[in-house]
Amino acid sequence: MSGNNGLAAVILAAGQGTRMKSDMAKVLHQLCGRPMIRYVVDAAGSIDPERIILVVGYQAEAVMKEMDGEDVEFALQEERLGTGHAVLQAGSLLEGFSGTVMVLTGDTPLLRSVTLAALLETHRDSCASATVLSAVLEDATGYGRIIKDKQGQFLKIVEHKDASDDEKKVNEINSGIFCFESRDLFSALAGVGKENAQGEYYLTDVMSILREEGRKTVVHLCLDRQEVMGINDVDQLKEAERLMN
């Protein structure tokens, strides 16, 4: 894959999706006749990255078989230890790569290419080390919150399980979609710990680490909150199908 100079896309597709009440890998659940991972791969491909890397884990062979014939690479996350750990598995494939890494989640099939292009433009125009795609929800329960200072500048992302009562009142959420400068990303990942409610390595901590190092961290707001809707259960899958039709 040739393409957008200095851009690689990493798609997180390792999860089981236990709330789907199915043995099938989460990203293989069908949406309007296609596995939802295909919508995300198509969206990523539309901005013409040099490379697309899928991080697979649960039912890795089935996910890889579904993508047979596509111009994608695979990284294996044998243990599901969080989003930060997942991205780290792509590190060896990106060794020597010095461009922008866009991280996407395989369970956001409503995401549009125009939104990814706008995120990338904001990231590059801002000369940022890290940019997160956010959205404002009426009910932000379950989502990580974007915490800002009084001037509206990014401070940190707090997962719902780790949030204080005041932080839970914030309705701007983390979509799970980011742009990072590759060297900054993997340097910061080395400093991520798992001292949190889920005992996982959070990718969101990279934003805080980079900010504390004096790097530029930016928030890009997605105005259509439906685009960043993650599919975690059958009801959400049905809602996504309704929105797509």
C-alpha cells in the first residue's frame, strides 16, 4: 500500500465482546450484511494510509481469514491487557516508521472518512504529538471523559470506572480514535502503567504523559456523535443498522 505520506492506521480488533452474548469475535458481527470490521477498514483506507495494521487476538485466525485478500498487516495481542498494550503489539511492524499513527477501534462502523480526514488535518495543522477525537453525549455513562482546564485545553482522559463524581458530570467523551506522532507514541507507551480500576494499560494515558512532557495534545470534536458509537451489545448493533438504513 502506497498512499498518504507518513500515515499508518492501526485498528484494534482483538476483543471478544462478551456483551454480544456470542462466541464470535466482536468485530465479525454482521452489520447490514457485512462484518463491522470491514466498515472500519474501508474508512481507514479512504484516507489513503501507507499501511493498515489490524491488532487481532480473540479468534485471530477468523478475523484474518475475513480480511484475506485485503492489503492489511496483522499484529497479535495474545493477552488482552488493554488498549495501550494492544497498540504496543504493532510496534515491531512500525519500527523505523517516523510518521503519524492513527489508532481506530474495530467496533465503530459508522465512522466516516471525512471525519478521519478532518482529525488528521487538525493533528497536522496543530503540529500536535497527540490528537484525540471526542464527541459530546447526553448520556456519557461508560465512556472515558475528556478533562480540560479552565481555558479549554486538554488535561487528561479519565475512564468511567476511574472517574470522580465531578468528572462523571463531563459529557465530552473519548471516542477511542487518535492520531499520534509515531516516535512520541511508542516512547510514551513505555511509561504507561496499569494502576487503574481495570488493571489494564490504557492508551489514553499516553495523552497525559505527552502533555506532562510539554508535548502538544489536542482535542478534535466530532459533531455527529453517532459516528463514534461503539458497538458493545446486540441492541447497539440493531441501532447501528437502523442508522445505516
